[in-house]
Amino acid sequence: MSPTRTPPGAPPGPPTGRTRPLGLPEWDRCAVMGVVNVTPDSFSDGGQWFDPELAVKHGLDLVAQGADLVDVGGESTRPGAARVDEAEELRRVVPVVRELAAAGVLVSVDTMRASVAERALAAGARLVNDVSGGLADPAMVPVVAAAGVPFVVMHWRGQSIDMNNRAVYGDVLAEVLAELRTGLERAVGGGIAPERIVVDPGLGFAKDAGHDLTLLAHLPELRALGRPLLVAASRKRFLGRVLAGEGGDPPPARERDAATAAVTAIAAREGAWAVRVHEVRASADAVRVARALERPGAGGPDAGGARGGAAR
Ligand code: PMM
């Protein structure tokens, strides 16, 4: 079976998401955000899409496989990673955003820099995904507020270079909730409309495997923050640990996609707004199954969204 549902190379259709008046795209099910890392050193896909042309093609492929939106980033945030400089991040991200947006793809930009967000928005991005939730660059919240676009506030305790040292919690759920509330207040206080804000527990960021699993086990409490929830578990270390079992060696990142799709099914069932994944196909199927379970009588090829239609 072909991994795609549209002919290879065919441009994706227009974004299938509806847009709320204040700009947050939404679907009648959990959305699938495909990841395009234009980096030489991400833990998850090891530089495969560092070439801008390959990155654009990969973004289009992800849409053909069922991604509702595509997240483009130019800076690795793996534990221990040093920062890339601004000029290099702009060079990596902006052309890829421009081409994908021109092809009709709904693009988010994954950046901690206000200048990169601003240029990516000018190039057609529709959403800003800042893993620092506006903490890394004081200009970020004002830029997003002025642009009037949706903003992801992720739980974050500091730059990747030493974030593992900050994985210290008495009660991880209570502390992440409190710190996310502070992040929400900071964003709203800086002029971003609450309706445009998505929250994300930041799996793997200043967290060990036990912390990540605790947070995933408590998605209803995270949803009770009252904002749409993004869950980004894809290929992360905690999945490696789960698959390895006691004392075993974790499988490499690229062998964690089935486990990622399992998390997608759980997140969709718990009402997440979106999941952020590297391998889209299985998660696109998972969110449709979760949607079908919400209205079992509806069945049918269109149950849950726009990807139905092709025979299997
Ligand atoms: N994780 C990564 C990058 N961007 N964005 C959000 N909102 N949440 C995350 O957990 C997140 C992110 C790191 O993973 P990658 O290197 O595979 O992209």
C-alpha cells in the first residue's frame, strides 16, 4: 500500500482546518501537526531535512500523508544542544516556510526568537510554536500579540544545554500546571488574546521519563487549564525507556513511531487539540479512529475528517 493518498508530488489542498475568529485553526477531531526539522542535529530525524528543498518536499509529503499543519523549526532542542545563531536560524527556516505556505500548507514556526517568528509570519506562517513559551526572548510575546496569531505556550525551565539539571520536582503535575498558568498569564498580560493560546506540557524538556509519563497520565488536568492542548511525544526518550523495559537498551528514535501513535490515540481520546509527530500516517489514522469512537453510529469513510475516501 502506498504511504500517501494523493499522487506523489501533487500539491496539498488548502488547509482543511476551520479558523476561529481569533485565528486558532481547529478541526472536528484532534489535529496532526507534522514536524519538519531543518537542522543537522535533531535527535529525532538526524539532519534528514537540512537541505531546504528536501525539507519542503518532506512537508508536502507529510500533508499528503494526513498532516493538518506542518511545524517548521531550524534549531535543535535536544538535551545538551547549543543554540544556533539568529542568521543561521533565519536562513534555515524562512525559505521553507515561504514555499510550504505558498503551496497552501498551514505552517507553524517552531522558534524561540521573535525575529524568526516575525520573518516566518511575513513568509506565510500562521502560528508561532515557542518551546520557551515566550521566556527565551522578551520580544516574542509583543511580536505575537501585534501579529494577532495563535501561540503555543510550552512548559519550559531553561535552554537545552543544561535543561536535564532542572528536571527536579516534588509534584511534577502540580508544578507544571502552576508554571503553565504563569506562562499563560505572561502571554495574556503581554497582549495575546487567550483564545489564541495553546498549552503544551513540554514532554522531555527538563523532565525524565517518569515525569513525562505522569503528565501523559493526567491530560484531563492539563486540559482543565482551559486552553487547547498540544501533545508532543513523538520519538522522545521516555518512549525509548518504556520500550526498553527494565535495564534494556532503548530503541533508536526512528523505531519509536508505533509507540508515538499509541500516545496519539490516547491524546486524541482525551481531547487534545493536536499532536506533534514526525511520522504522520499512523497518527492521522489514530485520530480518525478516536473521532469515530465519539460517535460510533456515524461510521462511514468521512467519519472524523477530510482524509477518507481512498479504498483500502
Ligand atoms: N519538542 C521538540 C520541538 N518542538 N514544540 C512543542 N510545542 N512541544 C514539544 O514538545 C516540542 C516542540 C523537540 O522534538 P524534535 O527535536 O523532534 O522536534
